[in-house]
Amino acid sequence: MKEIRLHGRGGQGVVMASEILAVAFVTEGKYATAFPSFGTERRGAPVRAFLRIDDKPIREITQIYNPDCLLLADPFFQNVADVYDGLKPGGILVMNSQVSVENKPHENVTCLGFVDATRIALEEINRPSTNTCLAGTFAATTRYLNLASIELALENFFNGKALEGNIRCARRGFAEAGIIKF
Amino acid sequence: MGATAGGEIKVLSGNQAAAKAAVLCQPDVVAAYPITPQSEVVEELSKFYAEGALQAEFVEVEGEHSAMSVLIGASSSGGRTFSATSSHGLLSMFEAYFYASTLRLPIVMAHVCRELAAPNTVLCSQQDILTMRDAGWIQIHCASCQEILDSIIMGYRLAEDPDILLPVNICYDGHYLSHFSARVEVPDQTDVVTFLPEKDLRECRLDPDKPMMQAPYLGGKLFTEYRYKHCMAMQNALPEIDYIDGEFQKSFGRSYGGLIEEYRNEDAEIVLVALGSAASTAKAVIDLKRDEGVKVGLVRIRCFRPFPCDRLEKALRGVKAIGVIDRDVCFGWNMGIVFMELRSLLNRSQINLPMVNFIAGLSGADINIENIGRAINDIQQVSRGGSDREVTWLDLE
Amino acid sequence: MKFKTKYPGPWVDIDKTELLTSDVGDWRYRSPEVEKSKCSHCGQCYLYCPTGCIEDKGPYFEANLAFCKGCGICAKVCPIEAIKMTTGGK
């Protein structure tokens, strides 16, 4: 089983990111669960989402304390120490970063994938919802699932122009990810 | 697999699963008022209604009291009905809620378990529905999104049984299941229709062609007969719930154990008892403890009302100690409600063994692997005579 | 156990008058007497009667004494005082 914890702010689509990934994993025949943890619900408030994936049914219905992978939707979070709580050694970090990342943000990170998701989202869908772009980066960095599954999953959440735009975000998030192995 | 082949795999949240199940059961009237964390059920039902998938009278009401009142009217006329609520919504409709069960109306209502204020909160606990245990409704507790969907279908078959005729609450934890997305197999509409009884076959209905009087004013003796019959109907529900679970397994390939679910309990020396989502997490902890050599088992109470005395007694007889996780408090007894009821059962069955209560998970506090692990350690200690403390408040100590 | 009540829930066939309150006429100590020729057929007594026992007899209104409890509201509301409450009369 893999445990992925997503961090972001209200309005960045972190909760939807976890749901998109869950659907993507299920289309590949896996089991997945995803749920959010809120403080007060408002734009800008910290939001976490918990995603679990496995080849067999998942029984844990609890928050994630020892993630295998972290996904940071907002560049702000990379400097917040709490975000890395419990990250397992050999952990993977997927992040939205405006600048190129060179150093290990935390000792347990052995693989890092970053992309300027905010810019890509603004270019492709005209809003700073970084979720679909980061989903692509997630696939590229972790190799837990295929980009094609994400594109298929997006059909459950968007249609028309919004679907096309978000598919472009996911593809760019995948292709333009800077991946560093430490 | 044994099942009919018509299922479709989707990723649904608990709320979405509840709404989908309601649509599959083809209710005649739906009335519900939104309240966190149930609101998505009402939103989803509106979407289905707008698409034409829900061919029901969707009554917009100004509050939960009205919602239940509408359903009482509709159900009294022979309609199949559905609603959903949570915590203060349940409190708001309480007068009608009690009326619905005592009128013997087969209403099915999804209940999302949420804490009761004060202090102010919208987060999970089972205080709301367990506090309402004596309102005469059947209460089934779910531990997965799939179970929510399946239990609503089974709920209608149970409620509409002529020897039962009682409303059913299908309960699931707020946020931990309501907002929790998981892989769910959605059964085919035709298969659900086949599984459910024909609608509107009830003898007691409001029918202008055959007028009846509903809820007459009655004194002691006659009134008491109806309370007696209600209690009898609750007892009739006990074997029926197990039976319907077996029938569901035959039709759809899934079973939940009926009144209770037992996990690794066959050779267990100590047992953990829990309801809802925490019991699902507990299975993972039990596997970890078993790997360490601890002979621990889980009993998940699915049906809380009627209380499954016989099956619980069988499941708990012969163990050395029991621990109960309560996501609620029983004011006045300084313990949890489930623990209090289990104490009563064991006394009645004359089973004398050490029992310890863990109060945890109030107002959305996470019942996690560590907490459950601690609880199991305590039960083990208690089985060896190590502690005489009855109640541990896991989030405080 | 043998039950006097028929159905599982509190529902009663409409002809089972034993469960319905009837014949409250015994409670009266005064009865309404209508001056039939004076009655203007305005219907106020009919509208106000709490038990709804006043019947339209055509040229006048009159209480059905099987259900009249003798409260006197009809006499009070009659705009031309055509109803008097008298003792006796069953």
C-alpha cells in the first residue's frame, strides 16, 4: 500500500487532486481511497488530503501520519516544517515550485519532482488551480500510475473546453517535470 | 463470485453512494434538508432528479422537521420514501422521528454521524444517533462506502417486511465516510428492483377508497399493546437482518455478516468491539498485532438497534477480556453508550469478564493505528488482571 | 398474547367506533335552543361551533344534540341572539 499526503490551500483543488488520482488508480484496476481534512472551509485556509492506493481493498480510514509521498500544491508549503511530518525515509516529494529546486528540502526525500504548476495552470485554464498539472507531475515522478489513466479520470470531473484545458495541464505537468534523485 | 454481472465500478464518496442507492431503490417521495456533512446527499439527489434518473416527488422543505413530516404523510399513503440527516438535523426533527417509528412506517433514512454541540463543531462522532437509540428506529452502522450503498438497498427490504414495518437508519461517520471516496461497485437497476419487494402492498395506508384512522387517541391498555407490538417487530428484525444479508450475498456477491461482523475472532483471546469507520481501521491493527502474536479479534456491531444480544453473546463467550471503542459519551454513567449496553448484555447472559472502555474520536479526532494499538495493549493487560480502570479517554491521556 | 388492537401499528378501520369518542351529548348541562323563525341563516353558529355539530336544516341551523357539549359559543356569536342556552333537553 502507498500513502500519499497532499497539502495546499483552499481553492487550489487539493481535494479534487486526490479524487482525480483515486479515479485514475481505480481505472487501472487498483483500489484507492481519498478524503480531505479541513480546518474552517474558506479560500486560502490550509487543506490536507489523504490518498491511499493498493492492489487489494484498503481498510484504513484514518489520516496519514507516515506518507510515502507528499504532494505540495502551493510553493509556500515547501518551507513549512510540519508538512514533512512522518515522511518515510526514501520518500518522494511532488511540488509546485516557481523556481528550479536543487537541494533536498528534507532529509527523508530521495526523489523530487517539481514544476511551475501555477504558471502552467494560468496559461492553460486561466486560473491558478494547480491540481491537474500536479497530477501529471505526480505520475512522472512516482511512476505509480500512467498519465493516460489520469486523462481518462479527468472525464469524470470536467467536460468540453475545461476538460481539454485540464488534460493539457496534466500532460505539461508530466512532460515539464524536473525530476531529481538524491 | 455468485453475483449478477451487472455492476459498474465507480469511485464514490459515502454521500454519493447513499444518494445513488436511494435512486436505485426508486422512492416515490424524497424530502431532505441539507446539513454538514450530509449536504452532498441532497445535492446529488437534486442532480439525479434534474437528469430524470430520480423519478420521485422531490419536496423542497424549510427544515428537517418538515422533511420528516412530509415523509410521514407520503409513507402513510403507501409511498416508498427516503431522507438523510445528521446531528442537529436529527434533533430538529425528533418529534416527527419518534412519530415515524411508532406509526410503523418503513422509511429509510441515511444518517451521517456527527457530533452534537456545544462546543461548536461539524465533525465526526456517533453521539447523535446513539443518543437517539430509544426512538424506535432500526439502526445499521456502515464501515465502507460500498456497505453504505448495499445497506440502503437491504434497508428497504427490511423496513417493508410486513412482520417488521419499521423505519431504518443507515448510519455512517461524518467526513471519515461521508467525504471519503473509494472504489464502489454500483449494482444494476434491474437487479435492485428484483431484490426489493413490490411497492405499496401495505395494509395500513391512507386511502380515500378505504379510509382508516391514523394514530387515534388511546389510553393505557390499548396504547400499551402497540408498544408491545413495536418491541416484537424489533425482535423480528434480528433474524431478518441476517437472512437479508445472506440473500444479498446470493444476488450481489457481497455480505457483511448481518447483525455483527467478526474479524479473526475464531480463536481470539481478547476482543475489540467497535462501530463504523474505526472498526475498518481496526482490522489493519489487528493484523499487525496478530503478527506480534497477540490473539486479538474484532467484533463490529453493524446493527445497534435492535441490539444483537444472541450473536454478540456467542461472539464474546469464552474470551478473556473485551475492549469497547465508543465514539460518544453516556452522560450520567461516565462511560460510552456502546460499553454500557454491552455491560448490560453480559450481565444478562451471566458472562463475567474484564471489560474496558475507550472513549475516542469525538468531534473528528482521528482514531488512528496508534490509538487502536494502545487500546489493544490495554485490553491485553486487563486480561492478565493488570488494571482495574474501566474507562480510558484516549485523546486526553 | 391476545391483542384487542388489530394492526401492528396504531391504525384503525374507520368503522371501529369504539375507539372514536362519540355521544358527548351526556356532558351537557345547558342546551342551545334556536328560535327557528328568527334565524337569518347567516351561518355564524355553524362556523364557530367547536365540535362542528351544528347542522343546516334549510330555513335554520340547529345543533345535533348527540355531539353538542353545551359550551354556549353559538349563542354568544349569533348576531341577532336567536339562540338561547337553556337547562335540560337531551
